[in-house]
Amino acid sequence: MKNLKLLWLLAAACSLTFASCNKDNDGPDTSTTVTFESATLPDAGYINNTSYTEQGVTFNNVYDVQGQYMSAGFAVSKLHDKVTAGFNNKFSVYGDGGAAGSTNFAVCYYADYTTITTGVNDAYFSFGAGVEKKMLSVAVCNGTYAFLSVREGDNFAKEFADGDWFKVTFTGYNAAGTKTNAVDYYLADYRNGKNFVCSAWTNVDLSGLGTVNKVVVSMSSSDSGEWGMNTPSFVCLDNLKFDLPDVAQ
């Protein structure tokens, strides 16, 4: 009996040692999160005329100086008007603020018409030249403009019905410019009897993109025509998380 007890204690000790060794091999948490909280926003509640950089990640912005509007890319906002429909409320999230109780977030505008006519996608975030990071996740939510358009329709877009869908696609590229992979998330999904419209911050797993230098953000919808999407091509992002690239053993 004593021998059995001794063997059990030795086995337990080995198990604890193995777990401890595995924990040590995992190493410290080296992940980084972009929260957009470092942006100082004006009384209007948003900045839409310049690119934004935080934690080594630059979110591009294409601004038409003559027309004074953002024609593609990212704005940083803190607006959360969930009632006002239409284009003039395009920088509001359909939520109570940023993800996880924060204030600021990013608003991505995908220039669908520009992409169709020129083949150029102008919405992306990237690291410095030659720098690659391992993507982990991002929080996603519909903006009020898109949410109410999907639910109620507007002057350009239809109210969604059975079979309709609206999604955002994240496409990764490495430092050599080669596509790594793509990840889709449905912002609205009325396929197969569903009646879903994203109305709260939701974490999207981006680990499938692998190690990237740049991530292009695009959107698509079942409600599209000759000039591209009718559904408003806006989506809100927050808490972008990435890590150091894996090191070959």
C-alpha cells in the first residue's frame, strides 16, 4: 500500500512539473491590442481626414480635400447614435460606444464603386515596410447607417428579406505582397431561415490570416447592382489584436 501511495505521489509530481514546463514554454503574453483610445477627437466626435497609427499599425485614409469627405479607408469615432438613419450618421456604431466599454473605435468605408472601376481596394491597415505580425482577432459591429438600412431599407438599398446577406472580408498579405488567406464575417445573414443583423461588438478570429504585413478590408452584399453594393459599405472595428510572428524551431 505504501508503495502504491508513493507511486501516486511521484506521478502527481511529474504531472505538475510537466505542466509547469509547458507553461514556461508558452512564454509571456506578447500580444498587442489597438484600442483607438489614444485618439483625441474633436467636438464633432470623429476624425475622417487623415490616416491613424497606433502600436505600429497604420489605418489608411483617402480624403477628398475639395469635396471634404472621406472617399475610402478609416475614420476614428466615438459616435453611437442608434436612432438616426441615413448617410449623415455614417460614423456612428450601433452600440453604446467602443468595444469592451471603451469610447473610441474605427469606422471603415469600403469604396465599392472605386474597386469595380479601377480594381484598387483603398481600405486597409498595415505594419511598416517589411514588418510582419501574427493576426489574432478584431471586434466588429455594424454601424447605425448599415444596420438601419438592412432592417428598414433606404433610398438606395432594400430592406433585407429571405436569402439576403452582408459580409466583411479581411484579406491578409505578407511582406512580399503575396496573399496569405481571407476571413469572412457576416454582418447580416438572412440565409436558410436566419434573421441576423450584428448589433453588438463581436470578436472575429483572424488567426487564419497567419503572419501578415497588410490586411485589406472589403465588403459585399446580396443587394448589389451595376454600380456595386446598395447596402452601405461601412463597418466598425475595435480592439485589433496581433502577436509576434512564430519563430521556427
